[in-house]
Amino acid sequence: MNTINGKTLKDMLQSGACNLNNHHTEIDALNVFPVPDGDTGTNMSMTFTNGVKEVMQSNHEELSAVAKTLSKGLLMGARGNSGVILSQIFRGFYQGVDTKEEVNASELAEAFMNGSRVAYKAVMRPVEGTILTVIRESSEMAQIYVSEHETCTPLEYMGVLCEEARKSLDTTPELLPVLKEVGVVDSGGAGLLLVLEGFKAALEGNPIEASEEITTTQSAALDLENEGFGYCTEFIVRLNNESLKTFKEEKLRNSLAQLGESIVVVQDEEIVKVHVHTLTPGDALNLAQRYGEFVKLKIENMQEQHNTITQEAGKTESPAKKSEPKKYAIISVAAGDGLKALFEEYRVDKVISGGQTMNPSTEDFVAAIKELNAEHIFILPNNSNIILAAQQAKDVLENDNIHVLSTKSIPQGLSACIMFNPEVEVEDNLEEMNAAIAHVKTGQVTYAIKDTTFEGLAINEGDYMGIFEKDIVVATHDKLEATFRLLDKMVDGESEIITLLVGEDATDEDVSQVEDYIASTFDVEVDTQKGNQPVYNFIIGVE
């Protein structure tokens, strides 16, 4: 085969998606931090699956049309930094094959080279040792190979591209010391390699097929697409005495995979938290109730959100009823009923459910923006892994009056809201809100899901960790000790106020002891709020 046409490209895309889906949990496990919400593989898998789903439903057969549909699907479905970068790689790929009915190895090489260029341009400060390095080094070396071998076929090219991507991936720990210390390669680059290896397998005539579990999940996902995305089902179960001895996260996760997608199952001692998108929420509840009693549950129909999403990026398709017109509106991202209520109290117009555990997609931001009727819209991502998706939504809508603030934590987002003034000009608001963001220090308390070492600190599975900005500063078996020592690192002589956001797993006694420790140790004010956030027992802001 000397050229690739649209049909062949569709086969490659399906194979690549299956390969990534089949191994997405392994990519999640490459997370540098041993926290229970590492989700690079999940984000990339959901991103790429969304693009391939659009391709398969479009019935396009022309090469350029297939690549364009893929690019659009990836763009709107992109989640997390690696998902956004993946969408940009294939945006550049589409530009490289646009107007072409088929491509040879040389044209394929140029398309991937353009994908690398576009991806780099999408990131303000590109970091080497990441997915960007893998796509750049592999596409450069593979293009050199094609230029030196005139008879090179697309299959031969893909073989070289995969080989060079593997070499590049293996060297990522040399470029990012934190990867080397923890003993992992870059997760985004590993996800990209799985996609490329899926492409190669399809060209060899042995396309990757979905595992049985993933096949069921993809089938359910397709049903959800046809039925308006079904129901977002979230609940917390307190395990009974028998289940405490026998419960396995993987077993429940596999059972839920038969019912839907976007599955998150996290256990913290006797508490199990679950998130799933399904057409049959009752079945999911019946399944979970075997293990114990419900502490909390929430079921939301996702049809309304889906109806607000554009068919063509930037063009309206029967938009949902907009809010009353006004000068300003604020969109914030948060997980937890308490945090949602707190942001709404601070004049946020739309809270998108999500955070570190479930990153919102570009499509989620586009839908939220379209519900608002404001001259200027401020977006608070509140997580470094969500900022790119928010910025991509602004680019999709081509609206300079959408302002994405680089809030990397919930405390930063709350401080930005406090400084917002509806009576002043947009430039003044941006200046004050950004100044507030810069003066907030953030800490978080959660637990470790594996044994590892971070910057010389030994961490054991089950330890409670105190995370100060991007550093794990304490790891201990005692939750309160971790919280106290984290506070010691965060609070100094210039600190004036501590915001204590209480997670859904922290008890009233935990809160009381933390407040007592602060009162007896520091000369600061304390603002305690019930955030009800998952995974993190406490989120702490210090100003």
C-alpha cells in the first residue's frame, strides 16, 4: 500500500482509539503524584474516543473530511492538558491533509510534522519531557527517514514513527527529573504512543480490537450519545462489615462498565465514592447497594447540556434559553455541593461540575458560555490541568470578551471572585482578580494510592499527604498530623487568613481539631467552609 485514503484512515483511528482505551488505566498509573485522581489516560481516552465517534457517525469517506471531522470531535471533547495537546496534534494533522483524497508516506510525514508545530503553538510555555517532546522528536526523525528513502510506504513510515516515539518516550525522565525520581515515563507521551501503535497495527492488517470490558463501555457510550448522554449518577456508599473485608474497587468498576462510561470509583476506608454516566441509574444504584448503605446520591439528566452544544464550532444550533443580559458573568469549575454553593454565593453565574477527579471538556465550557448573556465572561478553571480546555473554548467561539484567568486551585478561584467588582471596568477587574490569585497559597490533604518517593520523601500506600502547591511536603499515616504539618509549612508571619475547605470525608471532630490547632499555633483568622469536595479531606488557602 503506497497511499492512505479516507477508509484506511478510519480503520487506523478505530485501532488507535481501542489501543488507548484498552490501556488507559495503565496511563493513569503513570501519574507522578500518588494521588487517587491521576487521570491522564482517562482524559486522553475520552478525548480521542469523542473524535473517533464523530468520524464514525459522520459516514464521511474522503480523507480530508475524515480528518476534519476527527479534528472537530477532538477539539470539542478535549479534557485535561494532554487531551487538549492531543487535539492540537490532530488539528495540525488535518491541516496537513486538507483537500487531499489520499496521501503517501512523504505527505503523511509532513502532516504529523505540522501536528507537532500546531501543538507547540497551543501551549504558552512548552515543557520538554512531555507529549510535546515525543511528537516533535518522533515526527522529525521519521520525516528524515522518509526523505532518505524514496520508496518508503505509509506502513514503513508508521513503523519508524512508532520506534522513534518509543525512544523519545524512554528519554523523558532525563528531561524531567521528577519523572526519573518516581521511576515513570511521561503519561501523555505514553498515551500518544498507544495511538500511533494502533495506527501501525491497522496498516499491518491486524487492527487493535477493544477488550470485552471496553467494548461494552463504548457501546454504552454510543447509546448515551444517541439518547442525549443519559444520566450523570454520583453517590457515596458506606460499606457494611462484610463488604469492608471483601470490597474491591476494580470489581465494582468492571460491573459499572457494563452500564455506562466516565466511571470513577474511589475507596477511602469504609467510604466508596462513585461517578458514572449511564442510561440506567437505577441499575447502578442497585449494584452499589449490595455493598452497604447510601450516604449521599445525586442523579442529573445531561440532555439539557447536550442541547446547548454547537454542531459547528462557533455556530449556534437551537441554543438554550439565555440568561438575562448583563455586563459580566463568571464561570467556575468545582466538585462538591458545598463548593458549588460557595462560588454561587460569591456571584458565580455557572458552576461546571468537575476538578482534578473529572476534568471538564472544551465542550462543557462552550455549553456553559452559551447559556450566559454577558458582554464579558470570566472563566475560573481552578486547576492547572483544566486551563487549556477553557482557553480552547474561547478559541472555538472566537470571542475576545471571554477572559480565562489562570486559577490553579479552588482557593485562588474564591479569592478572584471576592475581588470581582461589577461596577468597574473589565481591565480593572482583571488586574484586581489576578493580583488576588497571585497572593494565595494552596494546600491539600489526601491519601496515597501507591508506594513511591517524591523529592526524597518516602510515601507508603495509604499515607495521608500534605501537598503544598506542587510539592508533597509531608506523608504520614495520621490525617490530622498531615494537616498540622502542612499548615506549618504554609503559614508565616505575613499570613492573615486561612480558608479551610472541608471535604466530604472529614468528620466534625477532624474539623474541630484542625481549628483548635490553628487557634493555638497561629495569629490568623480562620474561615471554615463545608466544601464537600471528593478525594481531598481538606483544601487550605492561606493569604
